[in-house]
Amino acid sequence: MGLSPAELAARLDGLSASLPGFSFQRRQAPDGTISYPQFGETLAAVLGIGAEAMSVNGKGCLNVIHWADRDDHLAAIRHSAQVLGVNPEEFRAISAAGQVRWLKGAAKARRLDDGTVLWDGVLIDITDGRRAEFRLDMLMEHAADAILVLDENGQVDTVNAAGERLFDWSGKELAGRDFLTLLAEPDRRPELLQVGDGGMVGGGPHEMIGLRRNGATFPLEISTVEVRLEGTRLFVCIGRDITARKATEAALRETEQRLRAIAGNMPGMVFQRILSKDGRVGYTYVSEGCRSFLGVEPEELMVDPDVFMQMLTADERQKFVAGLTHSAKMMEPYDEELAVLGGDGRRRWLRGQSRPTKRPDGSVVWDGVMIDVTDRKMAEQRLSFLAYYDPLTRLPNRAAFLDRFNSARELAAGRGSPLAVLSLGIDRFGIINATMGHTIGDQVLIAAADLLQSGLGRDDIMARASGDRFLVLITGHQAMRDLTEAIEHLHHLAQTSVSVQGDEFDISVSIGVALFPRDGDDAEELIRNAEAALQRAKGQGPATLQFFTQEMSSRVAKTLSLQNKLRRALDQGEFLPYFQPQVDLVTGAVVGMEALVRWNSPELGMVSPVEFIPVAEECGLIDGICEIMLDKCARQNKAWQEMGLPPIPVAVNVSGRQFQYAKRLIHALESTLADTGLDPRYLEVELTESSAMRDADNAIAVVQTLKDMGIACSIDDFGTGYSSLSVLKRFPISKLKIDRSFVMDVITDPNDAAIVDAIVAMARALKMKVVAEGVEHVQHLEFLRALGCDQMQGYLFSRPLPATEMGALLEEGRRLKFEERRRA
């Protein structure tokens, strides 16, 4: 049974109301005018406006349609009116709220008898779907990684812009291409699009080798998932070029290898130490270096951190834990220095530096370096020992003596008891060094020190001051009488003999004593006064004991004053040479001269060398005086030669100190010759016999060096020292000078005559010239000529002369007049 029109209309309205859109009727009049006579009731639900508001513009286009879609929409309507087909409807409309809504549907056109065209259609709201499509398209196009969708056969369905750039193919060219063709040959495996068993579907990213259009390969990381869509199997692949990451990984590996190599080659170990919240110390990394100086494997230390703790003493362990805890609390760098007992049983010193970092779990981690500083520590300990002890005798040195004196003085002052500071000197010790050598001399010194120590009390202090000089502090005596007896006992004990390498050596010791508080309140003053007393004791003869007196203090003060004046004299050039001619005893001609230093002080006048030379030697100023003399004498001699005077050598006296430290002397001679231009043949060096024999081997080497420079050397004051013929014959010297003490009494004293005769005979045997000093009488001259002495100097011919008078003597050509005799 058919439905009535009313029923059909009701059913149509019900159907329209259930649509996710609205129905409409469009009408095109014969004149082409377009209108919309009817809209479904759901229009308001879709666009928020009623049918009466659905107006059209002059071209017949609905005003709600987005302006960008109007021309295309009208063109489709005109075409549909011509062909009377179904017109697909899709456009954007603007709702009453101003939102863009996507509408899609269709309308069937029919023509009426009067030429009017009617469309009955439906428009569905597809806004959400279109927006989802836009988002997907946006994601695809703007994704940094390549996205490829493959069908179940592994052929490319769609690809985004990043995929096109990755493989250098366009989307159209990639569509339908087998995915395996985008991989290098080794990765083209049929099972790739499988789950597991070598497949790349699921299970995280896989690394492969990609292939670009031009044949270039690149490292590719790709993740693939399987998707089921309406029963169809698809694969979504996300890939990226990991060339930069691979380069970074390679650089990191190289850096790690380099760091491991550095750590392995360091003289110590690199470590990562961790302090957990429960206070336990562990190691998460230890380099190979721990094996060499801890004697354990790195794995042992990381597995059982107590291995390191057990290498520390209880005190060191406590210090280590306290320092680590403080560093963790304050988050400050931890500098550690520990003594450990390594696995090899050897004690080592380790120095570590590390910086803490706190982790989220509350533990603290230190990354640091620990090095073996055992050698440095031993050197520091040795330096510390050398700073306070004498390396030969192992006794305290002067610095240690001063430190200990202060404590002893405070104790003595509190008790009201006296102290005694002794300055001891071994008598004639230089003879032992000169005759037996320094090795034996050192052994004798050690034996003497041991002997002296055996006579000291438990609280007494003995130190080596220098050379054969010692300092002793006598303490612990309430009465002065007991203190004096202890000093006399030590003095008596020191006069004995010691045995060294099977030889017996008789030794004696001179002692100077200063008492606290009588002779001084501080160590320096007491030492100074004790040394002044020692000098007085040595002047009285060996094995003398001398207590300090105020008269000695005046002498010391005078010496100090003279030292200060000598320093000013050096700075102001107050030293000048006087020259004493040396005469040939055959021809009577002047063949040389000795330069004698004089001090012309503006304050003191002309000061005798006897007064200032010992002081200059004692305070170390003799070097500067000798260097001034070398320079002035060389310049004066060169000036005389340039004046046309006969060239003769000038002899300059050099101290024994300069021969002990010959480097400065040789440098001074080289500089003098270079600066003055004097021929080295006309510059001689004189050293005393005692200086030559004090360290004979060294003196011989220095004399040989000077001879190689062209500078002749002679031994002055010969006969007053302790020369050994076996040593003397080794000296490359040109002449001996007989001391004036033998020449003065050569006529009246048979012993002096015999000594002079022997010296001349010995010199002739050794092919050396002999110069006699202090010749003042004709009888001296005749005696010396009779013996065959080569040269003389003395008042008989000339006293020492200043440069102007010596120049006049040379210009005059003065000679010594004597009757020619045949030489015996």
C-alpha cells in the first residue's frame, strides 16, 4: 500500500533530522538566477544559522561559502545544470560563530518543463575528518624523519618530504618502488618485513646502509611497525640518516680510547670513587696504573674497595675518611696525600686530586687522578734532613742547633741554671786532608764527632757548624762548678787518637766557651762569643780551652767594624796595587814583579795587609779584592808595554779560597785578559804552599788549567807549609818562592841556611826557578848567588812601589850591581 504525500514528507523530515548535516534544494531559473528555496531543519545545528539567513550574492553563490571556494563551486553548479548529472558538493562554509566548517555531499539535477533546473541534495559536516587529514599531512610534511608507508608486498605507498630528501627521489618516483631497492646490497634480505628472525618489524630501531638515487650510501637507522587497516597489512617505516651520529660515536670512541691510553700511561691511576648514602666507599672505575704502584688489579679494587682501606694505617685511614666526608659535605675538591703499603710490601706516597659531584640518589662521586709521589716525598724528606742535619756526620746543623737552643734556654731560665755554648775546632785538621786526602779526612772527622758525642750528657746538643768546627750546648747543671767540670771532661776526652782504615791519627781539639746568661742571652750572640774564644784558644796553641772574656768582645766588635769598612772599600775602589821588582841574580835585570795589595782608607789611612787580609778571608771578601787586583795589575802592565817599556810578568797573589772554588777564579782571569788585551805570558798567579797542599789534587787541576791558558803559577811562602815531594813534583808550576823567614837568618842560622840550600837544590832537580823573598843585605845576596838561586826580591833592591814609581824604575832600566862570580 503506498504512502500518502504527508507520510512521505514526514519520513523525509525524519531522515534529514538524523543526518550529520542538512538537506537543501537549489533552483536555477531559465534566466540563470540561482536560489535556494529550501534547507533542512538541521542547518542550524551545523552552521548555527536559520534558513532565512542563507542568502546568495549577485552571482548566485551562498554567502556562507568561503570566498576561496566560491568560483569552483559555481563552476561545478553551471556544469551540472548543463549535463543534468550528479554534482559533487564540497566546500568550506563560515558558521555563525565565524568557524570554518567543511561540508561535503551531492545533489541530483533535473530540468522542469519550463527550463528550470532543480537540485535536491544533502551536505554532511566533515570538518573533523578534514582536520585530521590536515594534521596528518602536516605531520608527514614537516616531520624531520623520513616516513614511508609500505604495502604488504613491501612496495612504497606514500612517503613524506623528509623521505624524498633522504633517498633523493620524488614521492611519485618512490610510489610503487620496492623498499629493498632503497637499501645497499648486503641489507636486501627478503625477510626484512618480518617480525623477529632477522626482520626489522618491531623490536626497536635497526641500523642499515641506505642507498640514494646517485648510488651514494649512508648509515640508516629505521624503525618499522605493522599496521592492519580494514584487513589490509601495511608497514610504517620511520628512518633517519645517522651519519653525524656515527661520526660523533666514532669521535667519542676515539676520545675514550685516547683517555684510556692517557690514563694507562700516567704515573699513577685515574679513578672514580663513590661515597654511598650509607657511608661506604667504593670505586666504579680504576685505570691500569693502580697495578704498578698499588700492586693490585683494577678489578680487585672495584670489586672490594676495602683492599685500598687495608693498605692504610689506622691514622691514615681516619684522615682519609675525614677528608672525604668533609669534601662530600662542603662539595669542595678533595686534595689527598696518603702513605700506603702496596701489594709488594713497599711503602709509597700517593697524591690525589678529585672533584665531587652529587647524584640524585644522594651519593657523591669523585672523578680524579692519583699519582705516585714517593720519589718527591723522599726528596722532601732528604731536603728536610739536609736543612737540619749534616749529611756526613748525621749531626744536627747550625739551624737545628739554634732551634734546640731556644727550648733549652727557656728551661734553664725557668730553673735559674747556666748553659754553656762551646765552639770546637780540630787542630791541624787541614794537614790530614792535604796528606791523606779528603776521604780519609772525612772518616777522621766522623770518628772525632763520635768520640765527642760519647762525652756528652743526655740533654746536651752537638752540631756540625762547618768544616772541622762543631757547636756543643751543655745543659742540665744547676751549679757553675758542675758545668765547668763537664766542659773540662769533654776537653780532656777530645785529646786522643782515632783509628781509620787501620791507621792511627792523633787529634786534639781547641774549645771556646761562652756562658748563658753571663756572656749573652740569645744563641747567635753566644755562638759569636764562643767562636771569638776559640780564635783566642787557637792562637795560644793546640788543645787549648778558652772561656770568653769582654776583651774578646771588643776584638770581635773591631773585626766586624773592619768587615763593614772592607765592604765599602770594595764598592768605592780603595784597593790599589804596589809592585816589588824581582831581579835576576845573574844579570841584575828586573825580570818580573810581585803585586802587593794596599788599602788606602779615607778614614784609617794606609792599612797594612796583615790587618785586613785575614778579616777579608774570614768574611769572604778576599775574592773581590783578588779580582780587583787582577784587573788593575793587568791594565797597568798593558799600559807600561804600550809606553814601550820592557815587557815583564806581574805576579798576583790568590787566596786558597779561590783555589777551592776555582770556577770563579778562572772566569775572572779570562775576563781580565779579554778586557785588557794583555798577553797571558805577562800575568802570573801566586798561591801559598798551605793553600796548594790543602787539596792538592784540586790545586794541581787548577794550575794545569791556568798553564793551558798560558798563565804561569808559582808557590809563595815555600817552606812554611807541609809539602810532600810526591805531591810537589806533580804540580805544573814554574817557580818556588822561598819565604822571607828563612832568608832573613840565612847568614846566622845554620838550620835556615840548610833549608834554603835544600829548597834550591830541590827546585833545580824539579826544573823550577827559585825566587828568594825578603833579601835586605848584601850577605844574603852573596849567599843566594852562591847557591845558584835564580831571582830575588827585597829591600836590598827596592821596596814595594806604587805604579808611578815602578814605571819610572822600569823606564830608567835600573839594575842590581854586584860583582860577577861563577855560580857554584
